[in-house]
Amino acid sequence: MTVSSDDQFVGAIDQGTSSTRFLIFNLKTQQIVASKQIEITQNFPQEGWVEECPDEILESCIHCIDATATIFAELGLSTDQLKCIGITNQRETTIVWDPNTGKALHNAIVWCDSRASETVDKLIAKAPGGKDAFRDKCGLPIAQYFSALKIRWLMDNFPDIAQKLTSGEAMVGTVDSWLVWKMTNQHVTDVTNASRTMLFNINTLSWDQELCDFFGIPMSCLPRVCSSAEEYGTLSLSGFAGTPISGILGDQQAALVGQGCLRPGTAKNTYGTGCFLLQNTGEKPVQSQCGLLTTVAYQLGKDAPAHFALEGSIAAAGSVIRWLRDNLGLIKTSSDAEALASQVPDSGSFVFVPAFNGLFAPRWRPDARGTMTGITQFTTKQHIVFGALESCCFQTRDLFDAIAQESGSMPLSMLRVDGGMTSNKLLLQRQADLLQVPVERPQMSETTALGAAMAAAVGSGILDKDEISNLSPVERFDPVLSENDVSRRMHMWHCAVEKSLNSV
Ligand code: G3P
């Protein structure tokens, strides 16, 4: 890698559910010149609850930025060559804080936390039209996944938080807002993160009074909504203090941009803690008939049009591998999963539905529970690990079929993939087999961070949005399993899903 004192660089904070990264890209070559990643502690105080510490989230970002700044300096580069920083983040995860003390009033309630499921039931009963009552406005069904339900739960269970949010003594936001507020003192979010709250009208691109009233959340405590590419403020902390923050995108939308899926019909699937398949549908929101979400994909500039996507969300992907490591001790590191699974041709009759926090798209069943079926005396830990990996592929196939059925979408003849799990070749081969179409993995695996960096470069005026290019594929996986075998395995999967839906 050669770098020079004339080169321009762009940074990206990628604050995901499982880890935080800071990466610096060379603007011209899109290559990573320095990076640092650290794992985030997840707390599970009760069954179905998932929390993270807001201060740890912030400190992990500062730590990664500082460590990267040191590498950057060691390369002989000067801090003013870093032109801007983008932020991309785990979406929906909700933080409430007191702006006077700067302290969070509760742990972050993470997107996959299912504590608000009773709140969901009550609100669905009250909503005119049931769970899809507000799809036209916000593109989402009423589900505990979205921030409004988490805020409502906090207000119902902590009267002091409710009082502070109502009286203007507290602020609420997703992780991007928490970080930007801590780093610049501005209370802002971008359209993509706002579109995951259930309080945001995706047609008018603004907070919606009817939705705020329905959930009983004062609009005044919400951040100002900005585009995904503009200057929000300058970094006040760390080795790169003074650098503008000029891009914000939810992590799945950032991966869409990073993969260069800017044309309607293009799509990507990101295998992170969860797994998220997004298809760009252009400048008009397409309402789903098949259990997908309609979401803002990006708005690259204050005056630029918003683009939309259909999204299939899977709650558990990488988290299943983490569970094999932390709860069952079947593997020591995530990378062991491929080696173990490769020791068997498949999982035999064993099927694993990892509905740890219910099932998301296309079923939206918070009451589903994790289920293992088809266990015989022959079943080994290798089969279990294979089954865990295959569960991501089965779920993706369900989303793929849902996209094919949507009248407003375009069927996919291949799948572009990215995310931490895609270093696992067995997973990608299995994915191609179960989809019966090729799967392509790009050269740049850090597409999420790259998307945020590109948005920041556009927001700072050093890149035109038309210059965001397609990533050239490096590796392609073609299906080899016969259609019969695929149908048989999909049948086994759907039988197991039925059990998972009826397990409590
Ligand atoms: O909607 C949740 C999603 O943004 C989480 O992403 O990468 O942490 O699985 P990830």
C-alpha cells in the first residue's frame, strides 16, 4: 500500500451490535489504510432482553479513533489529510439521556431486545387496522424491533424518564444521535435512522404527529432529522478533533451504498449480528405485501432526493455463532465455525431455527422461540454448527422468495453479500445452493464503513454522489446442490419453523 502526502482520506465509525470499528479509507483508491476494531459487551438481564452500555459504546469509538490515529501518524500522514468522518450504526437501538449531565438514563435497549412485546400487543389492539395500521406512513409493522416501542416501554416503566422526556429535560435517539451529540453537541439523526423509529413519515421525510401521538412520545425530545450527507458538526474528542462529521447512515443502508447499489433493483445481503437483505427501489417508497419493510435507503445531500429500499430483516445470524461460542462453548472463535462445519457434508436431519428473540421478516412473530429439530444419535457438534450456519441461508431464502413475490420489487438473479460472516466460504456456498443463484462477495469486505465514508465525502463536498461506484466482485459461488435436494431441505426448514412458531 502506498500513501502520499497529497492523498485525501475519509474515516468511518462503524458502531455495530457486536463490535465497534474505526476505519480510514483512501478517497481515491477506496483502500483501507488504518483500522481498529473492538468487541462490545452485550448484557442479557432477562430472557429476551438485550442491553448495551451507552458509555462503553462511546468509549469504544474514541478508543478505535485514537488507535487508528496513531497508525495514521506512523504512516507519515498528517491529521489534516483526514477530510471528514462518517458514522454508521446498529439501527433502532435506543438511548435516552439527560443533556445537562450528559449521562444516559438507562442502558441502550438493543434492536433485537423483545421486552416490549406486551406493549406491541396492546398497541396492535388499539391501532385502527392492526399491526399494519401505519405501514403507509412509516413502512413498518408495529413490532418491538423499532425504537418507538422501546421508548414507550421506557416511559411506561420509568416515570422519571417519561417526565423528563415530556418536560424537555431528556433527549432520545438511536446510536448515531448519541454519538453525534457526545461528539459535537448537536442532537441530530439522518433519514435512514429516523425511518427505523416508527415515528418518521417516509413520504414527508419528517417526524409524524399522528405516530408520535399514537405512541405517546413527545416530538420535542426527538433529534433534528438531516440528510445522510451534510455537515452535522465537528469532532470535539480524540486524535482527530476538529474533523467534520458529514455522513450518517444506518449500517444496512451504509452497506447498500458501500456496495454501490444505487440503481433501482440492485440489492445486497449483509451477514452481521443479524442479517439484512435490502433492495433499492428508487425514489418512491414501495409498500410490501409480503412482510418486508419499506425503509429510507439514503439521501445523499440536503437537496438530493431520498431513495428507498425494501428490506428483509433476520434477527439472528452472527449472534448465533456468538451463542455457540459463549453459551455452548462449541467453538473458541467465530472462525472455528467454518472448520468444524466443513467436517460434515451437511447437518443431516438436524435443523436449527435460532428464533432467540422471535422471528422477524417475513413472519414478524415475537412469540417464536429457538428450536432444534431432527436430532438423532448421529448428531454431532459439527452438525449443530453446520445447522447454525445453514439457518442464515434458509432465512435468506425466505426473504429472497418474499422479494420475488412483491409486486413493486424486481426478482434477483444473483445475490451480493458482505459482512463479517462472509469470510466463511462454506456459508456462501450453502447460500448459493439454497438460493439456486450465484452469490458474489466483493473485494472490499468493509462495505458498511465504506458506505458511511462515501456519504461523508459527499457531505463534505469532496466526492460527487455519481462517483460512488460498484465494487468489483472478487469471488463468486455458484449453486451445485440439485433442485430436489434444495426443496427437501427447505421443506425440513419450514417444518422446523412451524414448531418454532408454536413452541410457547
Ligand atoms: O437493524 C439492526 C441492524 O442495524 C444491526 O446490524 O450489523 O449489528 O447486525 P448489525
